[in-house]
Amino acid sequence: MLSGLKGLGVTLRGALRPKVTTEYPKEHLPIDERFMGFPALTWDSNRVEPYCTGCMVCVRYCPTQCMSAQMKDNDKFVEGDSHRKKIIESFEINLSRCILCGICVDVCNFDAIEMSHEHERSERLRNANRVDLPELLEMGKKYQAEVRWKQSKPSPASPNEKAEIKAVSEAKKASEADSEATNKQSEAPDSGEDAA
Ligand code: SF4
Ligand code: SF4
């Protein structure tokens, strides 16, 4: 009888304890900001293009060889709107082979790839987890919004911005030279009056 009551007490205590598990996949626990999910490509909203130049460094360092990338000439550089001479043309990661090691993020010099919060990728088909450039950029944009992502250092000026900076600085120098000349003129004694 006593042991029965004890058992009932344990059951009641257990029933009143706050829940520590959820009924996945119906419910989801919140994800920590530092959680490392699958890699995703970041989006440069100032230049309206990806940060990735397709330099292939991450592809070479990936221990599972699950990435591939191809670069192309950047039209925006030719037009003067971007500092990136080359830009990514195609990018693919086979997420079924990714071991979430984060090496690709560590070796990238351009802030172009991040470990996103994406982690639910179970698929029935063998190749369904191969993700392409548009999908990787969508994952990246979502992650950037979630963590209010900022690039580690400002981008260099584009050719158009450089030309604008040069024009502004030349205009400033010219106006300084003008005002200096005007000041000198106003400070100089009037030679006609001196002679009289
Ligand atoms: S993600 Fe970074 S390292 Fe990889 S190809 Fe793009 S720029 Fe290069
Ligand atoms: S996290 Fe590791 S395994 Fe996955 S793509 Fe990057 S380097 Fe490759």
C-alpha cells in the first residue's frame, strides 16, 4: 500500500514537471543563434549580388568533397557597379555528404559562406539533398535575417565609387584653392592708393 502511494507520488511529480521534450516534427525547439546547420551562401544586398567569387578555396578544403563551384566574369564590375571582377556562376553542395565541419566557412576570405540554421533535410531520394546556387542563397538570406548578419570588414569601393570619391576630392581641392586665392587678393594692399 505504502509503496503504491510512493509510486503514485513519483508519477504525479513527473506529470507536473515542465516539459523538456517536444513532439517532433509537430513541435520544434527554438534554435540557438550559434547553432551550426548546413552551409549557405550569403547575399551582398549593397551590391545586389552574392559575396561568393567562385574562388574554389572552400571546394579544395572540403574534407568530404561535397562541393563544386564555377566562376564567371562579373558584368557589374565591367559596368563599374561592383568591386568583384569574378562572381559565382554555379555552386552545388551535396548536403547528404556534408559533415557540418565548418571548414568551408573558416577558409573563405570573402564572408561568402556561413553555417546556417538549416538542419531538416531528410529526403527519400538519393540526390534530393544536392542544393544549387539559388537555394544556397535563399538559405543564406534567411540566416542573415535571423542573426542580423554583418560582414566582417567593409567591401572595397567599386570603380564607380572610386571615380565619385576622386571627383569629390578634386572638387574639394579646387574650391580650397579658389578660396585661398580670394583670401590672398583681399589681404593684398591696394597698389593705386599706396602710390597716391
Ligand atoms: S564560398 Fe568563399 S571560398 Fe568558397 S568559392 Fe565562394 S568565395 Fe571562394
Ligand atoms: S561544412 Fe565541411 S563537409 Fe560541409 S560543405 Fe563545408 S567543408 Fe564540406
